[in-house]
Amino acid sequence: MIPVSKRLLANFINICCVLNILLRSVVKNLGVTSVFLVANTCILVSTQPAFAQARQVTGVRLDPTDSGLEVILETPSEEQPQVFKTRFGRTLAIDIPNTQLRLPEDKGFRENNPASGVAQVTVVQQNPNSVRVTVTGTEAVPSAEVIESAQGLALSVRSPSAAAETLPAPPTPETPQAEPPAPTAPSAAGEEAIELVVPAVGEEGYLVDEATTGTRTETPILDIPQSIEVVPEEVIEDQDADTLDDITRNVGGFNQFSSPNYQDFALRGFRLQEDSIIYNGLRGNPFDKFAPLKLNNVEQVDVLKGPASVLYGQLEPGGLVNIVTKKPQEDPFTEVKVAPGSQELAPGVFDQLELQLDSTGPLNESETLLYRLILAYEDSNSFRNFQELKYKSIYPSLTWRIGEATTLDFTAIFYDEDREGQRDRGIAAPGGDVSAVPIDFTTNEPGDIAKSEGSALQLDLEHEFSEDLELEAAARYAQSDYTNNYHEPRGFLDDGRTIKRQYRNQVLSDSSYTFNVNLIGNLETGPVAHKILLGADATRTTSEGSPNRFASPISEDGTVPPLDIFDPIYGQADVPEDYVFDSEFLFESEQFVYGVYAQDQIEFSPQWKGLVGVRYDSFDQEFTEFTTSGDLESEQEQSDSDLTLRGGIVYQPSDNLSFYTSYSEGFSPQDTSDQTPEQGGPFDPTTSEQIEAGVKAFWLEDRLSTTLAFYRITKQNILVADPEDPDRSIQLGETESKGIELSITGLITENWRVIANYAYNDARVTEDTNPDNVGELLPNAPKNSAGLWTRYDFPNSNFGVGGGLNYVAERETDISADENVNLPSYVKADLALFYTVEDLEVAVNVKNVFDEVYFVGGFGETGVFPGAPRTITVNAFYTF
């Protein structure tokens, strides 16, 4: 049984108190049915009174220990202070309120390289009534825990270098060779001391306690007044996640919208496509929207919930996904991965094979130039008829430490993907019956193919002018080419069993240039500390299709043979020789977006923090259509601008607990193809607002984190049919999403990892010119969903076991009753076994253990998308 500590109990009581207030006000405003009962009677944990006598720190000394350092602050006060911890980059900051430095010559304290793994220790007067101690690691941020000490308060901090020596079974680390510096002032008789112990860090499992995505600065997640969830590399590897679709289970309210072969999702009820997936913090997704984003080079995936236009420009209101790639490392290693697999219904015993090489290390003796090279190859069949994948990719990256204050990173992507028997359009569901045909059904012909290839080059520059001023700049060029030669389902004939099909011959090309620059500065206005962000970004995207050729059935006797879904006969015509193309055209689309923004992260005190942000955006977009002879056929242009705001407050009664509330805005231009005067255009962008409140906490000695969030999002200016002219649109549509999310991540014990979530999301149409649509659920947005994954490593053993469950409630595929298909709810179970011996690790992953038939999303009767049946993969990793 895990003992209940005083701090754990105090956190629970604090949560009860504030949740009582939140559930009375926030939940009432959100309109969400109460699902929690919180006690009305509670006792708040005492915080340091503002009017108490400030303790005096008269001396600082560093004493080496067997496991690191002790940082001792000498003070005559006998009271144990309350401390507050934050993390910035590789630095752990410990704030001690109601404390003043009284060192000789009124100077602070600084010691460089006092111990192995510790680059610097400083003690400064943060503001008139608060002292800050910072401990900076050489490679990574130290971690910390508060313990009792005979001399007063002790804060146990573990340095990353010592951690490497203690895992997996902690031996006794070598005693650091650094001699302790002399104390800056002698201890007076009777003085007590504040003691900060600095030993080695333990493994954090799946826990990530800071992210840059929420603020574009290195900020602890506790300090961000908005929900953000991080899926780290450890989860990706343990679950054998292959694409972004595979990790939606780990994030509350994040679901697949359609085919696993697309980048198509729903987040907090709103559809999220490639424009809302950013790469290393930059807009301009380097992967084509019909090419699933592979995770071979991914370090972690950050999911920021709700409108994020203040920092990232035009976005859908559900949020954004930031893909963070693996970086070069100082410690050299090479890892080889071999992963054969087998899928139910697919031909062959081992019908899947994945190979990967990951190598990194320094290129010179001074370790100022680091490299990383990742190569990946995949050849796999599918449970769907005629579908086969061949995938090749190269991910090179370099880090150049130009000087102590300047770093330049280069990252590149090159990929080539062939998908035979595709573009995938799902299986038929006549009359809404998803079980009418087997899940291996397809409307594609054996010769159909979807081919995608692309590349991206990115540079990131970081320069520190001083401890309080930093410049970050980034630029990327990305391009992709996509070829479609496939049969598109176009509805049923009158018999209800025969699908009309259209043959599409498409060549699509996209390219983008993206730039971003940020200036980050720290300053103080009296007792208030500020972290100021001033930034600007710009993206130019060009798309063209040449040619776009359609061969349509038009009628039952059209040139493209229809398909009987209950008795499909493929190969009835030579493709495309027998087809008559009744539509051929070229198009060009160009969009230029730029914005400037400002943000202030405010620390009023260690307990109270705030965030405000504003952005001005401007965009120009153009869509031009030509005939195949080059004559102009149509042209649409639009220019507009928008101002978006963001603000939030965080209350942090202790170093491992925070309550927050926030407001954020978003906007997104309408599609250029909807801007013609004949359609009623041009139209204003859609706009959105979110109100969110919640609580974040760390438990079990900061090993486990939880986030509970309440939110309401409203999206306006949606195009709906003009009731007086069905060929035109008007901007009277509105949708609303409101709900509750809970996430849990980290270590229950040192051998037991967990990542789990639950989401209740009610996303509906609230305004529409068609009254039948009002109140309808948004497509592919389940009301309830939950995910659980856990791994346990047996002590003193090379074995581990993992497993999880994924629940998704029923969904609608369309707000129109005529087009809608009801997708049933499902529960999917996965299992994993792990074995490690020296440099070899073997994992056996069984996905969909019970071979559940389920559907991840869909568009209507002619296209719902089944999930994969039982799949077994053996992953072997060898590192040298």
C-alpha cells in the first residue's frame, strides 16, 4: 500500500476546495451536467503570510556529498519556509518567499561547475521578498523533492549525470571531485540553515513536466493556463505506434475523423487536418495531407487544446498538434530496429516488415558539431483488399554549437511512399449498415495507386545575448508531390447495392516557405517578474494540380463500371484506356499569411501567475482554374486581417499544484473555392472563442501528473445554405463544443508507468438556416472516450509487461440525417511483452487482442473506415 503523505493529503484538500468553486461557477456557465461531487467543507493549506517577518539569509555554502551537492542557506530563522519549484530549459528554479539575502557587499551567490552534472548554482534576490536558488544541469534539467532535515528544510535534487549511473538499479555514485567552496559568510551562533540537497535524478517514466508549445517559451506545464498533453517517445515505442493516428488514444478528446491513411482528426469535437499539425513549432506541414505522418524520427507529440491563433495564426478551434523531432546527442550510439509483423486477413505469415537505423554522436573532439541520422523502410500488406505499402525515409540532422551562447540546428526530411490499391475511401454501409460488407471490402481496383514523395529543410538558430535576453529564429522549406489514380465512390444506384464510381487521375504539388523569429526577455517591474515574448511569422504556400482528370459514370451505363458491393467484379475495364474523361482542368492556389504577436508571462508572486497575449494577422489567398489548353476559366481572391487575444491566470498554492482559468480566440479563412460571387462570397473568416478552467497537480513525490479541464468553445461565421437560393451560402452557422477532460501521466511506482485519459465532449450545431440541423452532433466527435496504457517492469528482472484499453463512444458521420451513418462504440485492447538483455531489447506487441470489429470514422454510406484487426509485431532493438 502506498502511504498517504501530508503533502498528498494537502493537495487533495486544496483540490476539493477550488473544485467546489469551479463546479459552482464554471460548470454552470459551461452548461455541462455535473459529474463530480465535491465536499463543501474543506480546509485550505496555509501559505506563508505576506505580513510575516522576512527571514534573513546571511551565508551560502556548497557541500559535496556522495550523491551530489548540498546547497545550504544560513539563516537565524527557526521556521521552515515553503518553496516553489519551476523549470526552464536545463535549469531548476527554487523560489523561497518571505526571504531576503543579506550577503557581504549585497551580492548574490554564483558557483560554476560545482559537481559532475551540475553546470551552475546561483542564489539571488528574485524580488524584494523572495530569494531564488537555481541549479542548472549540464545536459538536462535536475529534478527535486522536498524532505525533512535536522537543520531545517532540505530539497533533494537529482542531477542528470548522476542519474545515468543509477539506472536501472541505483548503485552508489562516485563522489564528485569538486572541493566545497568556502562559505560566503561565517555562521552566527544559533543560526539555523535552509539545506538544499543535490543528488542524482530518477527515471520519470512517461512524465513530461514542461513544454514550449503552449507559450513558445520553456515553461512548466503547471504554469500554462491552458490544457496541453504530451506523448513522449517512451509511449510511442512501448505502444509500437507507427503514425499519428496510433497515439490519439493517449490524448483526451483527440480522435480519428476518417482513414488512418490521411492526416484527419477531431480534437474537442472540431475537425483538425494538416493545417493544424505543425512541425518543430513551425507552420507548413512537410507531409502531404493524404500521406500519414510517420513517427520514426519523433521525440514527442504536443497537443495544445483550444484556439491557439495568438501564437500560431489561422487554426481550427479544437487546437493544434506539434510534432517535435529527435535531435543529435552528445553520447554516441547506433540503434538498429527489425520489426516483422502479421495482420489478420492479410496474406502471408509475416506480411509486414519494418527496418530502421538511428545513429547519433559528435563529429569532432570538442563536441561542438553533433549529428543524427535516421533511416526507415517499410513493406507491408493490409487487411484491405489490394492494398500494399512501400515506404522509405531519411531524416538527417546536425547541431552546431557555434559558441557558448549560439546554437544552430539543421533538420531535414526526405520520404517516398507508394500505396497500391488506394486512395482509400473506406467500405460501403448501405442504409447505414456498417456490417453489410466485410472490412476487407474496397471500391478500388487492383491497379489503383496513391504515390507521395516530399522533403523539408529546416534551420533553427538560438542566441543568448544575456541571461535575460534570447533570440530564436527558424526557417523551413517544404515540398510534396502526390499522385492519385483511383476509383472514387459516388453514391448508390436505385437498387441500393450498386455503387457508381468515378475514376480520378490527379497530380498535386505543394510547396511552402515558413519563417519565424522570437525575442524572449526577462524583466522586473518592482516585485513583479515578466517573461516577454515578441514574435513574427510568415508562411507562403503554393499548390497546383496538373492535370485533374475525371472520368464519371454520369449514369448507370457510364464509362466507369459500377460495383455491386455484395458481388464485386473487378477488372471490368482497362484502366484508363477504356475511360472517357469528361472533365479536365488545371488549378493553382497561393496563400500568404503573416502575423506579429506579443505575450507577457507575469509572476506576481510564487503563488500567482498570469499570461496575456495579442496577435495581428493578415492573409492573402488566390485560387485560379485553367483549362488544359491554359485558358483562364475562373479566379477567386481574398484578403483579410484579424486581431486575436489570449489571457489566463494561474494560482499555485504549492510547488506541485495549480489552478487556472483562461480565455483564447482563434480564426481561420474560408476555403478559396467558396469565395466566388456566384456562391455569395467573398466571406469573412470563421472566428472562435474558448473559456477554460482546470486544475493541474503532481503526486507521489512529483512522479505522477494529473490535469482536469472544463471548457466551452464556440465557432462562428460558418457557411450554411442560403434558404432563398440553395446554390449560394451565407454566414449564419455556429457550432459549440463543451466538455470535461482528465489526463493522468507518470509513474505510480518506480517500475510502474501509466498514461490515461477520459473526455466528455458535447459538440453540436447551435445555429443553422436548416432547423433540422440545429442540435445535431458534429461529425466523428464521440461524446465519451477514454484511453489507458500501462507498463510494469518486474524488479530484478529483464522482463516487463504492458497493456491498454481504448474506448470510443458511438459517433455520427454527418449532421444531415440523409447522409448520416451511425458508427457503433467500441473497446479495443492491446498487449505488449518486453525483454531486455544487455544491448538487445525485444518487444512483442499484440494490437486489438480480441479482434474487435470497429470503425474509426467515416463520411457516409459510401465510405466508413474500419480499424485494423488483430495485429502482432515483434520489435527487436540492438544498440551499440
